[in-house]
Amino acid sequence: MKGTSPSRVIRAVAWYGIEVPRWEVRSLINSLVLWKGKAMRIVTIGIDLAKNVFAVHGVDAAGKAVLVRPTVPRAKLLELIAALPPCLVGMEACSGAHHWAREFQKFGHTVRLIAPKFVTPYRLSGKRGKNDAADAAAICEAITRPSMRFVPIKSIEQQGQLLVHRARQGFIEQRTATLNRIRGLLSELGIVLPLKAAVVRREALARLEDLPGWANTVIGDLLSEVTRLDERVAQYDQHIRAMARQSAEAQRLMQLSGVGEITATALLSTIGNGRDFKCGRQLCAWLGLVPGQYSSGGKQRLGRITKAGDPYLRSLLVLGARAVLAAAKNKSDPISRWATALAQRRGYWKAVVAIAAKNARMCWAVLSRGEDFRLPT
């Protein structure tokens, strides 16, 4: 507040038992409002995350802005938050958000992560007035809404396991890109190969000696790169296999048909115990395995699946569902009989999505209850 001496601010902060860094004395005039000798406490803070410079917006219980810092250096952010009394801190769920959330929780703050798409409606300046300070203010407002949905904060172990999955998927994408590059280069020489990866490898290797000049060198190097990526994918498959062996929850999930080591560890790394979802259908909706609604005027219209949420998890569940449907014809358990009848009645792909959705709901039940899977009779 203008005209307030730093000593009065330090005394006010001392009422809360906060140790104040020297560099923060001047900014604390903005962080606490002294009105008739009383300090108005900051209760909610919104932080717009970035790589080097952050924006901080704090309000009191009445919703009045009492801490506005458009530019906070990365090295000073932790000191600033540590100097404040325990309050509600909100951030967008973006790169580095889970790390900062864990750090802020150590100081007694309640941290909420929010999807960026839910912040946009609360930006008063609209789309044309987007900046870091406006985003921080919008985050501060959005996290106070009683009906807002938040992103669970991941532990460092969960993030470490997710890194294994992300790296493995990256190697697979590089391998696919390299095989497509081989097909494209050979087509320039009049050699057209089919899409199947195994055929591309076999045919390219068989024709390698007949390629002229530098073409032989280039295609040979690309085939060597594919072999190297195969080895990397196999190595990360072993990492995932070890993760699954060491986790009792993963072993429970793998009792379900269509859920293997990769799907089980990916689910655990992403949703933890699953208790952030009230029911299995919420998990299905988050994964985009439910039909989109276009209802109006009392008439219900259901379209194709929304494909919202994590595409990696959804693809794993769908691949597992295809394996379940392929093996269902030789089994007589209730789920296999249901899957076979559904495929005959509604078609292959609708049956696959239905099986994936059912598996997602059963995975939620296993994780949230902490029980082994029991096949219905």
C-alpha cells in the first residue's frame, strides 16, 4: 500500500510467523494490505508458469488483489511462496506444474492444478488481452469455483514411470518415421514397397546390393538405424516388465483380459489409485471412450466417441480390446460370450470400443478398491 513503511509491513508479516527475505521487503508492501492497523491475509494465489519468468496474482478473502507480481524470476519464485502464509495456490497443468506443486505443498500450501482450457473463460481481457498477468488472475479466479475439476498431482515415482513410457513411444515413432523414409527414398528409384514394416525391412535388405552408388550407403544406414531403434524399444520393454513385476497394483490389473504390462503400468503412472474419479464411467469419459452428446429440445442424440483425454492410454486399451475380441471365440466365460454377441450384433469396431470401456471401468474398480479382479459368474 502506498505510503506504508517497510517496518510496518515486516511487523505485520511477523504476526503470521513468516521469515521474510531481504529482497522481498519492497514487494511485501503489495502482498499485505494494512487497513486500520490490521493485516488482510492472502488466501488464494494464481501462478502462470513459464520457463524463466513467472506471473503471480494473490487475493484476500474478499477477492481483492493484494499481491500482483507480473514478473517473478525462476530463482525467486520458491522464496516468494515460502514467505506467504498457507493458502490456496493454483496453476495450469502444464510442463513443470507437478514439480512446483510438490514444492509448494512442503510449505503447507493447498495446491490445485487446472486444465488450461478451464482457465480461458475467466480471463477478463478475453482472447485479445492475453498476457501472463491476465492468465495468473484468471487462474486465481478459476480455482475458487466450487464446481471446478482439477488435475491430480503426480508423485515423483509416477512421473519417473511415465518417462519410461514416453521415451519408449518416442523410439517407436522414430522407427516408424525411418521406415517411411526408406519407402519414400526407394520409391524415387522405382521400388515401391507396401506399408507393412516387416515387408519393408525384408525387401529393402534384399535389394540393398542392387542399389547404385550412394543409394546403397543411405539405405544401409537407415536400415542400421531401424535395428538400433528395435534394440532401444526392446530395452524399454524390459524396463516396463520390471516395473510391472515390482508393483502389486500392476499385478492385479494384469488379471484382466486385454490388460498387459504396458497398459497396467501406464494406467498406474497416470491415474494412481483412481480415486480422483467418482466412478468407472468418469474414467471412461476422461479417456474419451464414451459417445459425444448433441442433445437438445428433449431429444437425445449420441455421436461418435469423444476421443478426449490421454490418447496413449486410450490406444493401449483399444489394442487390448482387439486382443480380447480375437480370443473370445475360443472362450466360454461371461465377458467373452458378451463380446462375441456384441460384435455380431453391432459390428467389430463398436464391440472393440465397448470392450475397452468395460476394461477401463474394471481397472478403476480394481485400483480404487484395492482388490483382486473377480470374474463375474
